[in-house]
Amino acid sequence: MKKLAILLLVIGIFTSCGNLKTNEEVTVNDIHNPASADVAVSKKLAENMPVITFEKRTHDFGKVMQGEKLSYSFKFTNTGKSNLIIEGTSASCGCTTSTPPKAPILPGETGEIKVSFNSTTKKGPVTNSVVVSANTYPVHTVIKVTANVIIP
């Protein structure tokens, strides 16, 4: 009985491995996460991905009075070779919000992400990050706003 169980286990392992693709080229349709592109996709394919290039990644509001509501638009260009799709943005603090473009950004075109900062509950030096998630490699790009909040 024990030998039969071992035999069935070995047969099961070898037959289940028969579904694996071997000696086939990986295509873009096989990739679902750009973060794995450097491992699974040829260098040629990685060169054709969108690239988000910001004019600057940090904006300093300088000295602001507590309670001020400020905003800045981070301008960027798709310097890659395919459409840039921003999947979302996420701020490090509830006092910071961001609004990304909804439409794809074609190669060579520009766009902007508006970041708003509410200093009502802050004091002193403040740095808040916004993580931009897109179909780029790497998937996440960080932009930041800073301020020195003065209490009136």
C-alpha cells in the first residue's frame, strides 16, 4: 500500500509538470506586472515601456502660515515608447491629496499631477510623499512636497 501511494505521488508530479511551457519565447502577453519585466522580458521589450520623467520630484512651499491650503502641479513627460497609464496615487498623510490624469499619456506628451497640502494641523518642517503607480519600470515613483509651517 505504501509503495502504491509513493508511485501515485511520483506519477502525479511528473504528469503535472507536463503543462509547463519550455523553449518558448516569453511575450508581453505573458507579463502582468512590469516589476518582473527585467527578469522575464527581453531588453528590447523593456526599452519599449513608458517612462515617466518629472521636471522635478520635490516642491518646497517654503514658510507657510498654519491653516494655509496650498497646491502644486508636478509636470511630467512620457519619454518612453508606449502609452503611459497612471493607475493611481497615494499620499503619505491625510493632509495631502493628489489628482492624477485619467487618460493615457502618449509617448512625447506631457501631463501633470496636482498635489494639495493642508497645513491646518501641522507645525514646523513637514515633508509629505506621494507615490505614483504607473505601467512603468519601476512601478512606483515618489514625488514630495515640503513646507515649514509657522504657527500664527
